[in-house]
Amino acid sequence: MKAFDVDKARSEEPRTLGEFLKLYNENLPSFLAPATVALLEEFKRTHGNFFKSAGGAWTLDLHRKRVMDWLRRPL
């Protein structure tokens, strides 16, 4: 029987925008700019399809990498 994977459970847990923001910015590499509430709200508006499977909530496994890529996009 497989042992319970704490990291996987943590990354799949539905979060509020504020909770996600705090976790996103924790241990963020120095070459990346931190996220803000305004940026995350814009991301959610423009990428609403990423939130359908999560019931509108933020999850680290579904959104963290996508937000990083989106914030690094050319302007």
C-alpha cells in the first residue's frame, strides 16, 4: 500500500487567492518578480479555463507554474 503523500496533498488543496498568493511567493527564486493580488486577478480573468476543474479555487499543482510562465511572458 502506498504511503500518504503530504506534498501532493498540499499542492492539490484548494486555496483562496490570498492563500495561493502567500504560498506562491514563498521561496520564489530571486530572478522572478513576486505576484500581487492584481496580477493574480488578471491571470484568473484571462485564463478562466484553468479554474474549471478546481471549482474556481487556486491550487499549487494547477496554477503555480502557469502563473510563473505567464508573469515571465514578453510584454
